[in-house]
Amino acid sequence: MIFGILGISTLYYPVVDIDSPSKKTLPATLRVGVLPDESGERLRQRYEPLLDHLSEHLQIACELVIPASYDELLNLFNERGIDLAYFGGYTYIKARQQASAIPLVMRRIDIRFTSYFLVASDNSAESLQDLRDKTISFGSKLSTSGHLMPRFFLEQQNIVPESFFNEVEYSGAHDKTAYRVRDRGVDIGVANAATVRSMLKDGRLDKDEIRIIWETPPYANYVWALQPEFDEATRSVMRDAFLVLTPEIDRHAAILAEINAKGFIPADADYFEDLEQIAIATDRLFPPNRTQ
């Protein structure tokens, strides 16, 4: 195993030659980029088993790319520095607009995803309204579950973060937000619900340290997306590599458990129509005075 530098980690697998109708359109090495929404160590632990599976199923090498930021993941995709990307809903929308990203698969939970608003266990607040003039941490500004949708749901309650809270910060990652709340660095933080559940399950967080003060309504979120140059036959082969994973097979169950999944379904751009409209309406996808 060889890891790169400059904030990008790489994982290499041997190339196995195969005869396949899609062989000529499959790259010698599939470069797979993921959102840096947790620590690099945790991301490698999460995705290495999946890349092992993809390498075996597709019989090509797979390279794991962990960018330094959400922006860098988008830039890598836009500049064709990666072939397959694991996007949040918002970054996928931007990649589709900027680079014609093709949605491939989603976890079943991604159709109805949620975010948790967290406070320390000894915080006396009973609702979001009790936290006026306190400090809040979102994740990355480009995070769907750590910023865009939580902000949308706050504003539906007439809570504009910059005027309601005393201070607004961006931790850059879901686990960092949860730790900021636990360590009393901020009064309230919002993070990906699946990540928080995973952290509570594996001991990175203790249930006596934090509590969930509010859970958002559901929305569509994460998706694996391909560069548009891949033809339909190749897309089908790659899609099948995900769809064959089932919790009924022990080895598959371990892969799925690491990525908080029970299985995959084919992705469709239509799942993200509401999210795209929210992004447009809030001037995050298309800033004011920009021609669409």
C-alpha cells in the first residue's frame, strides 16, 4: 500500500487483464475520489474494502484519491483528475452543471437522508429557539448534509444563522463538527446523521457526551458519479459492481457496514431536482448576476 502526498492518498491494486465488451473503455486504473468529510485514516478504513471489491469485480486497478477539501474534489473531477467520485448532493449538482457528471448509484438510505443538530449533553436548551446568540458550526460550505440543507431548514423556521447566532463557523467535516460540540468549542453543530450514528456505534463519540436536539426532514443526498466520457456499456458494468453487493454475503456485509449501507440502487438525476432548486434559490449554485 502506497500513500501519496499533498493531502491526496492513493491506494493501488494490481491490474488483471480481461476480455470484456467494455474493456476498451475501462481505464487501466480507475481513479476514485471521495468527499473528505472525515479524517483521512477513517476514510481509508471506510473505502479500502469497497475499492478492493471494485478492483476484483472490474479486474482493473483502483486508486483512492482523498482531496484536501470539497472544492478540491470538484476541481479534480472538473479537470478529469478522477474518473469516479463520491459526491454529496450539492457537490454532485455542481459537478453535473460544470462537468456533466453522470449519476451511477446511491445507497438506499440516500433517498431519504437527514442531518442532526447536536448540543453537549449538559446543554439546557430544549429547542433551536433556545440557542439564539449562541455559536454554531456547520461542516463544509459545500456539504449538503452539513450545511446546505440544514441552512434551508433553519431558514424555513425564520432562523437566518448569521443574524440568529452569535457566531457561525465551518469545521470542514462532520466528525470535526461533532467533536467541536463535544469539546464545548461551539454550542450547537450540525452533521450528517449517518456519520453521527457511526461515531456513536464505534466509540468515537459517547452517548453521554452529546445529544440530538433536532433532526431535519429527509432529502436526497449522496451519489457515486462518473465522468461523461464513459459509454453506456461501461456504466452498466460499473453500476453492476455496486449493485451485486448484498448483506446476505458475509464479505459484502463487511464492505457495506463500513460505508453505512445495506445495498445500492441505480441513481437518477431526478432524485436531486428539489435540491437543485434549493441551491439555485439560495444563490449558492448560481451566484447573483451570474448568467446560467
